[in-house]
Amino acid sequence: MEKKLILLIEDNPDDELLALRALKKNNITSNVVVVRDGLEAVNYLFAEGEYVGRDKNDIPDVILLDLKLPKLDGVEVLKRIRENDVTSMIPVVMLTSSNEERDIMNAYKVGANSFICKPVDFEQFLEATKQIGTYWLGLNVTPMGLSQ
């Protein structure tokens, strides 16, 4: 699998570490950028704030987005992603501990490509991460211009 860019938007340090370990253990050799709140995610994607000067055309191949985030929640981040021509087609996987029907419906209404409840067990999380990587970074085809 060629090296691709994953944007992991996760505020929980334990879940961040778990995701990074699972990606590494599954040999998903992508570049992973981690941001820890919704505002930082928006700033990263649109090269604003602390990310001014970053090439905003260097967009992620997939975004793993937590739902419950400080500053801006995941649904608000997703809305901003979908409203922008440059980022609107990036696959966004909601990776969250919530399994509430309302959260699932809201995520899909604003354009989530997938909604995955984080498994608590590491082996199950490992398997989920493997499947995410295989599908979104290996099998999924994106429109021209999104591939790095």
C-alpha cells in the first residue's frame, strides 16, 4: 500500500495512542497527522492559525474524526469540511465511542462516509483499524486530484 496521509482528529490521549499503535501494528504505513480538538482540525485543513503556511492543497486521503471534541465538535468540523471545495470530497470516517442513534443520524446528514463505534477491546480495535485502512486507503477510489 502506497504511503498516504491520514488526519486523526482525537482529543483523548489514550484513544490517540491506541489508534496509532493499531495503525502501526497493521502495517498501515501512512503519514498520520494528529490534531486534538475541532478548532485545530479546521486550522490544519484550511492552513489557518498555527498552521498558516502549510500547503492546504496537501490534503488527507482519509480523516478519522472523533465526535465529541473540545472547541468544535465533530459534526461542526464535518460541516466545515463539506462546505469547502478543496476538502468536500475527502472521505471522513467518524470513529467515536458514541453509538447513539441521534449522533449517527447527525453525522450522516452532514456528510460522514462511515460511522464506526470504537471497540473497547484492543484486538477488536486492531481489527477495525485494519479494515478501515484496507478499505479507505487501499480499495476506495477517490475523485481525481485527491490522490497524493
